[in-house]
Amino acid sequence: MAASAASAALAASSDPQHAHIVAVIAFDRISPFHLAVPCVVFGEDRSGAVPHFDFRVCAAETGPLTTTAGFSIAVTHGLEALAEAHTIIVPSWRDPDEPPPAALLDALRAAHARGAQLVGLCLGAFVLAAAGILDERPASTHWAWADDFARRYPRVRLDRDVLYVDDGNVLTSAGTAAGLDCCLHVLRKMCGAEVANFVARRLVVSPHRQGGQAQYIQQPVPPNIREDRLSGLLDWVRGNLDAPHTLDSLAARTLMSRRTFTRRFRLATGTTVGAWLLAQRLGRAQQLLESTDESVEAIAGMAGFGSAASLRQHFADAFRRSPSAWRREFRGA
């Protein structure tokens, strides 16, 4: 969204009568962190720097709700609040083996039918899937429950690798911290990059993380000297992205054959050497664009792209914007 559009959204939302309603589903035995993620993005008053949202925490149950951290919370809204919500977020679910309440599923179906934006964070994707909302759609969930999800909901096009999936008015995310990535993305869609980047800076997190959740999956490979050697190599490459790297040169550095290195690398990272290296270089370019005044040409060299033209092409393919536009959006300039 352009700055003028973001300003218009901010002005319109300053009127409480026309504020965008964001409803978050709480439930008994909820994780405080999962609930806090949408609360910190949409529920805090940031003194006019962020559009005002009519933020509501809702629950199907009545009375105090217990949390996994040993304290209870009181929720003032029931499921009736979902009837007028523009965005509904299911921040998780307590147990994939437990069917969500029928009243909750009915309320979600009704909201979806009238065009509300639905977001399922982490195991919240199980709830949207149970309601049938994810049928024939792409979706994501926490990698540790991906196999279970795929067995239960074969009609959902599960993407195991991404941090979140945006399928128009239905979004789902991978586990825990990926919920924050997804909520910042939703905020960016609604209010523009300037607002989302402001919130990200306040939370001291990246406005957009590179890579998928494969990098966080514990691989069933016993540690040995080769994995230690590979770990050291990855650290070295991150510190020397400006140097030329090839599959053969990296394999030689670890004293592995090309075939063994390729197999070990995929087991350790979940991706190919080329894809991993590109993601690291894009991430480095983002960091330099956001935190320095270096020219695009200089950043291209520092990140290992070789030329500004190469950086611009890869940046456009990955982010649908130029490096200069990324810098302007992040800095609000």
C-alpha cells in the first residue's frame, strides 16, 4: 500500500465507529505466547502511529480460562463478537486430537461466508481445517504436526516449508514465532509497509524473515564430525557472502565428495545449496538496505550478487519490489 493509502487507512480508522474489528479466539489451556502474538500486533495503543483497531478477545467457553503457564485469564466477549469482525484470528489450538466446539466452527463458517479475513496461527490451522475452510486451499502449520495434519485433512494443500501462507482472505502460519511473521504480514496488507515496519521495529524483530521452517526442523541424523564441519562451513559462508561460492568449492572445503556434501547439506538445511545461498544473500541485502546508506551497487557487492542488475532481478523475484523501494518502505521515506 502506498504512503497516501496508508495515511487514508490511518485517518479512517481513527473513528472508533468505523474501526477495523479484529477478534482473537481464546480457549481453556491456551498458551499465553500464542495469544499474545495477535494482541501485541493489533491490540496495543501506539499513540496514532498505527491505525486503531477494535480489538476483541473472544471465547466459546464462559468463566476464567486457564493457560499453560499456570495463570488464568478473563475474556469479556463470547462468540457473538465474531458476527461483525472483519478479521478473525485463531492463535493455536490446545490439542489436535480434540475436535473444536461445534459453535466455534459454525461461527467461523458464517464469518468466512460473509467475507471476513480468517487467520489460523500454528495449530489454529487445525481449527480452520476442521471447519472445512481450508479445503482445496494451500495452508501451513507447525512442522511437528504436519504429518498428522496431512492425514486428518487430505483435501488441504499443505505446504510444510513456508513460515506462512497467504491465500487471499484465509491465512495460516507455521509454529510459534511464525505467527508473529504472519500477523505482521496481515498488518502490512491492511495498513501498508510503513505501519508494519514501525510495529516490527518496536518489537525488535525483522519485518520479513527469510527462509522457511525447514531450517528449524530437527533432523534425524546423529551428530558427527561431518555435521560439525558442515555447521562451521555455514557460519563461514554467512560471514563471507561477498566471496564466490560454488557447490564444488564448498564440498572441497568440507573434505566431502560433491554427492555426499549435497546430501548432507539438504539434510541439515532442508534445501539446496543454491537456494540456501540465495536466501542468505537476500537476507544480507535486506539488512544493509534497512540499516545503512550504502548504494544499491555497493550492497550488491557486499551481499555477493556481483552486480546491481543481479540484485535487482533476484529482489524483484523474491519480494515483488526493487531494493530501493524496499529501503523506502522500511524507513517510511
